Amino acid sequence: MKEDNELIGKYSTESQILHGEFTTEKWDYSHHIIPPISCSASYRLDSVERGALGFEDFARPSQIEHAPIYVYDRLDEPTRSMLETRLAKVESGEVGVCFATGMAAISAVFGVCLRTGDRVTGHTTLYGCTFSLFENWFPRMGLGVDLVDMRDLDKLRDAIRPETKTVYFESPANPTLELIDIAGVRTVLDEINADRDESDRVRMVIDNTFATPFCQRPIEIGCDIVLHSLTKNIGGFGTDMGGVVVTSSELEGDLLLYRKDFGGAMSPKVGWQILTYGLPTLPIRVRHQTRSAYKIAEYLENNPKVARVNYPGLESFVQADLARKQMLDFDGDFAPGNMIYFELASDKREDAVSFLNWIGKNSYALTLAVSLGQLRTLVESPTNMTHFVVSDEAKEKSEMSPTGIRMSVGIERAADIIADMESAFESI
Ligand SMILES: Cc1ncc(COP(=O)(O)O)c(C=O)c1O
């Protein structure tokens, strides 16, 4: 029975991301509990012909019918490859390609989807380094960007030009947690693509890092490409950096080629950690974090020192209906995730700074730090930290307030987090 991958389908996704498949094209799992780790920059070849075939296979990954031939880590590698198979499955895609960081995955997506002269239509609220990629590097590469509020699908439709090849967004968006209607964007792109050649079609790309595949699987709703910073909740423990692109097999060859030539490959040791510790524990971590996030968001909502709380789980969340439509866990239950954004009632930037400084110096259950999706609850000020380099105009368009605070809820007891928040509020 264990040899038969067909039978695995009757088990829940949650069990499958722990056990994986018993046999794969990549490795024999059936005699391991913990997946094997490989640490080999290059691989022993018993003939020049085998080496030649390895390179030939690399150029046509979807057509290989024999066991994989590994030649050199940067091309392909068994441990990372097992993680890729599992991430593709969890995100309902055909293939996954892992990179050294989330930014390397984002760069790879643009690298394979765009040619000089092409444009991207993006949502106005994005992670700071994605903004930086658009502002600092796109002009040098002859690529253009049009940022529009994609919550309004008419604005999206109007922004797409003949040169536009990619529509790019995060949902929930970093840091303000705005949502984009994935099915709605699909409808707009289907209308536009109906008049385009297959090779010219606009692709929909989502950075699904904030949601994680536990809370949202965008390919099932119509996205073409899903990417993640694995440094966050999929890695889960804050020990390693990584990124992944999940998509259809059509782009696999180009993504592997991009990784081979630009070189941002994930270390197999990191791949093994995420495969062994991060991904299998994602559901239990996010479920726990989400339960706490509800309590913390409600506490913040009732706090007179807070002007606005954005948490997709709150009934007051402006896009609550959309959240309930597209943020669903593996069982189809509503899964609003572990990220909260709130703004202080004070409009003074200094109050947010002293609130966070107080936390930095005095809190135990709250940690002043960038990044997210770790075991510890992390808080930061987007306008002063992660999104500091974003222009004031872009900050305004993305509705980021100088007193806005981003919180990634961890696995501490919710009451401890709230007690530390209470003390921090008393300090301002
Ligand atoms: C939404 C989002 N995407 C991408 C990244 C980049 O990931 P990495 O730091 O792994 O390059 C981040 C980092 O914070 C992020 O928040």
C-alpha cells in the first residue's frame, strides 16, 4: 500500500504535507521517516555520456522519463527538489522552483515573464523591496510599472496597456492588509487575453507570503503564478531564508534556466529544514496564531488609543466579505491568518516610535523586529522601517500611516501578548 501514491489522495492536505508521497520521481521516500539531506555541490558521473544527458535533460525538464540525473547543485538537487514537489502540491500548482530568498523568487518571476519594453501593472501597496525593485532596477532594464489601486477592477482594466505582460499584487498586502479580489482579476484578464495571442497574454502573479497556502491557494482561484518568501511562515521558525515560485509546467524550464544563470539557488540544507520542520508544522502554527490574532485584533479595536485595526477576521474589516470568500484553509473554513495592521489614535509619528521603543526595551512577549511568520510575535513600524525607502507619494497611495504598526502574531499565549501591549499603550 505504501508504494501506491494514488491512495495518498484520500488523506487531508494537512497529513500530506507532513508525510509527502511515498515514491516520487526524485527519491524513494518509502524507507525514510525524515527526508534525506544531500550536501553535494556536484555529483559523481560514471560516464561523460551521463553528464551530457544531465545537461540535455536540464533544457527540457518536463520531458524527462528516466530517474533524474544530478550534475551540479545550482541546476537541480534532490533535497530541494523534494521541497519543490511538496510546495507545488500544497499550492495546487504543477511545479515549484526554490530560490535563495523571496526577493530572488520575485526577480525570477519578472525575469521569465518580461522582455525589454514590457510593463507590469501592480497594486499600490507592496513590500518595500518590491517597490525598490520597480523604482531602482526596472528603469535600468527597460521595464515599466503602472501602480493602481487594484481593489477597483475598473482601474486595473484601464491601467493595462498593450505592453503589459504581468499583473502583480500581494493579498493581503504588506503592510496594510488590503485584499485583491483574485477571481475578479481573473475575469478582467480573461477579457483582455481573449484579444491577445497565447504568447502575448497577461499573467496574474500573486505574492502569497502574508496568507500562506494554509489560508489561501490562489492558483485554485485563477492565478497563474504564486510566489512566497519562505523566510516567513512557511519556514516558520525564523532560522532560514528562502523563496519559491509555484506555477504550471510551462514556465519550469525558464525558471530553472534563470536560477542556473542568475544563481540565486536555495541551499539544500535550508530546503531540508523547511521540508522537515517548517512546512509540516504550518497548519498547527497558523491555526494557533490565528486564534490569538482574533483576540488581539478585538482588543486593539476596543482600545481608545487605536484609530484603526485592519485584520481580515474582524467583522469591521472593510473587505470582510472578500476575505471570507478567498481566505480559506485546507478544509474550506475561513482562515484570516496571523497578520494585523493598526494605527494609533495619535497622528504623531513620535508616538508610534516611542510605543515601539518601549516594546523594544521592555517587552517579553512582543519583539521589535522586521520580518514575520515566526514563532515570536514581531512588531514594526512600516513607514520607519520596512517601507522607509518608499516615496512619500507611494506611501500615501498605499494608505500607510506614520503611526501604523504591523504585527505578526506568534505562538505566545494571547493573554501575554495583550498584557505587553497594554503596558506599551500605558507608556504613551
Ligand atoms: C510580502 C513579502 N514578499 C517578499 C518578501 C521578501 O522576502 P525575503 O526577505 O525572503 O527576500 C518579504 C519580506 O519581508 C515580504 O514581506
